[in-house]
Amino acid sequence: WSLKINLSKTSYCVFTTAGYRVGHETKYKLKLSLEGSQIPMDPFPTLLGITLDPKLNFKKLFENLTQKITTRLLIYTTVMLNPENTW
């Protein structure tokens, strides 16, 4: 097997019990490199549509889902409550 890593999609995250706080990136910054390129830190990576956070409590995921649901509900109610719209 020859595994080819896409460096533009590669990042790392440090999981801690403290979670994401002020100075998180400076405190947990690692010097990781691959093929001479520095791998960036991403405190909130998305993997298969799930947004992770440093404490693994999925707070960021639920915030994103709440925003999407609220937006879609507003669109739905606007369309359904407008009597001029007939399908």
C-alpha cells in the first residue's frame, strides 16, 4: 500500500480536559512537519461532517447544527406562511 497524504487537508488537534481557552494555540502548539511542510493546528477540525473540539464535548458541533436548523426553519415558516405561495 502506498498512502498519499494530502498536505493541504492535513492538520492536527490537541485534545485536553481543559478544552479551548485563551492561549490554547500557543500552549499546545507542536512543531509537526511532513515532507518539509509545517502541519497547521486546527482546534476545531471537521471529520466526516462532525466538528470536534479540544475537550470532545461537541459544543461547536451543536452550535453549528442549531444555526443550520434555525435558518432552515425560518425559511420554511416564511414560505409556508406566505399565502401567495402555492405549489
